[in-house]
Amino acid sequence: MRAQWPRPDFLPAVQRPPWLAWVWLVTALLVLGSVVLEGWALQSQLQFQLQAQSRAQSRTQSWTQSRTNSQSTERTERVARSENTASASASATAAATPANTRNSTAALSASQNSAAAGKAAALTQHMAYPWGRVLYTLESETPPGLQWLRFDHNTANSELRFEGVAPTSDLALDTVNRLSARRGWSGVLLSRLQAPDALTAAVQDGGPPKTPSAKPALLAAEPASPVWRFEIRAAFDPRAAITSSDPIVDSR
């Protein structure tokens, strides 16, 4: 055997790390790995949400554009037909009227042309309205179960009118509160609330509600259930509604 010299007693003894230090090291590595995995998952989820929001914005813009184009085409055709009818009527009246009544015919033609010009101006204002921002707000603030039936814009006083149906009256009131809390929306009120047909018949007859036998034409889900019809009126200011978090930027 190889001889070993005795270790001097003034030198410190070699100390190995205790087993508890190794446990803490392994725990720290596990925590660090879980944090890294969680951060990667959050980043993937955020990227998926951004992509879904971009797709929803594209669908909303395309639907708004197609709806606006169809409405503008229909109104332009109606204005053209009314102008042609007015011109034909004026020509027939001028040919059958004596010379002393042609001044009144000219005045009538001028008034009809003025009315047609007013309709064209109203159509232009309707097409220039920022429907994209309005529809985006309605889509984001519509509670589940509520369905919209009609959108209307009064160009004379810039008033919006929405008609829809809901399974309960609380959904209609909740929608009014949601729209009132959004920037740019003012004067939001529930102008009409109609009880379901089955409930109305029960109140009038003094008996229990009757199940409707005919399928409502305007409902896509649960057509046999009675629904509340309502109307909401509001005013919308697109300049006040612009925020940095709003994904839709209407160029008009």
C-alpha cells in the first residue's frame, strides 16, 4: 500500500454540499422550466387571438361592403325609376295641356327634379355613413340569444334604429346599457318592447300561455319559443368613438 502522510490539522476539511442543496437546485430548475413553458403557451394563445380578430375584421368589412353596395344599387334603381316616371308624366302633361297651363307644368317638373335630387343626396349620405364601426359595436355588444332583424339610419336627424328579437326582455335592456356605455353613442333608449304572442294571448284571454302552432319566419334558433320584439334608437358620433384599441378604422 502507498503510504499517506497525515493531513495537517490546521487545514480546513473538504466539505461537500449537503443533500438539501441538491434538492433546492432541482426545484429551481423545475420552476424555471415551467415558467418558460407557460410563457411560450401564452405567446401562442396571443398570436391565435390576433389572427382570429384579423379574420373577424375582414369578414365584417366584406359583409358591410356587400350590404352597402346592394342597398346603394337598389336605391339608385328606385331613384332612376322615379325620375323616369316623373319625366314621362311631365312630357305627357305638357303635350296635352294648353299653352296657358305650361308654366304650372314646368313648376311641377322642377319640384319633381328637386325631390329626386333630395333623394340622391340622402342616398349619398347613407352610403357615406360609417356602417363598419356601427356593426362592429353591435357585434361586440350583442349578448348570446339576441338576434337583429333590421338596421335603419334616418339621414334627416342622424338617428339610428335597430329592430331585433330576444328570448327575454332583460337581454334587450342589457343591450341598451351596453351601447350606452360605449364611446360615441348617445341617446340610447328602448323605444318599443313587444311581448311574445303567446304571452299576449294569455293576458287577454286570462288563461295560461298557448304554444304557437306556426313557425316564426324570423327566428333561426328555437323557433317554437316565444320571443320579445324590441326597437332601439340611438345617435352615433364616429369621431368620438375612435379609440386606439378599436380594430376597425373607417376611412370615411
